[in-house]
Amino acid sequence: MVRWEPDAAGRLRKAAVELFAERGVEATTVAAIAERAGVTERTFFRYFTDKREVLFSDQGEFASRFVIGVEEAPADASPLDAVTAGLRAGEVLFAPERREGARVRATVIAANPGLQERELWKMAGVADRMAAALRERGVAEPAATIAARAGIAVFSTAFADWIADGQARELPELVEDGLRALRSLTVA
């Protein structure tokens, strides 16, 4: 008899990403994911609607971190400073021990055009939510959208650098480099 183990959703995520990396997304079945995670297919569907959802199931929490950072920025913060607060709040999801898993996930997404599109939509959604939070703070358009999208561009660039082979620097430092580069463009 199989003994119950905690964190079925986490084990399913790990199993899915491993299998996607080994076999590809299309060749990986829900049954194989469930088996590797030590659960039933029924348990899989308690957590996820389909196998691709495993890669995006934390999308709500992900976006919320960035938005909360914008919302909690000091009242007198400039739009870019509020976005910076959002990026810093989002960085907590990317601890050093999560780098290798993030690399594998990114490799899986890069190998599948449908997943690439979904990842782009996810990041656009984060930018939209950050822009909405800026508008709530009184930032007018187009400044709210430009600041939010620029912030997401900085984050995406830093993230790609963070997961690159041989990169030893941590994400917060890479984000700060990106923010400095962005600010230098606006000063010129």
C-alpha cells in the first residue's frame, strides 16, 4: 500500500517539468506525470486542468507579488520607483535554490511555440496588472503602461540572464543592473 505523502501539487509540478524536459510536452502524458509523482491521474486533475497548466499554475501568485509591491510603494514614489518596488517584491519567488528548476522550465517553454506564447501572455498580464495598480495610484496614461511594461522588460531580461549557463549573480543584482540601464536611457 502506498503511503500518503504531502505536497502532491509540488511533486506533480516537478515530475511534469522533468518529463517535459526528457520527452517533450507532446510526448508526455498525464498518466506518466501522475505515476512519476506517485499519485493517481484523478489526483492530477484535482490540481491542474491539463498538463500544460502545470507550468503556469502559479500565475496568479506570481502576478500578485509584483502588484502588491507597486501598491505598497511609498505614496510619493515615482511611477518607475513604484514599478521597482513591484520587481523587488516579485524577486522573492526566485531564491537561488530555484534557479535550476527555472532553467529547466524555461528550456521546456523555449522548445514549444504554444508555451512560448502563453509565457508572453503571462508576462503581458503582469504588466497590465502593474499598470492598473499604477493608475490606482494616480499615474495617468500612457505613463502607467509604459512604466509597467518597461519594468517587465527589465525583469524578463534579468531573468533570462539569471538562468543562463554559467551565471553566478543572483536575480536581484541583475534586476538592479537592468533598472540602472533603464534609468540611464531616460536621463539621456
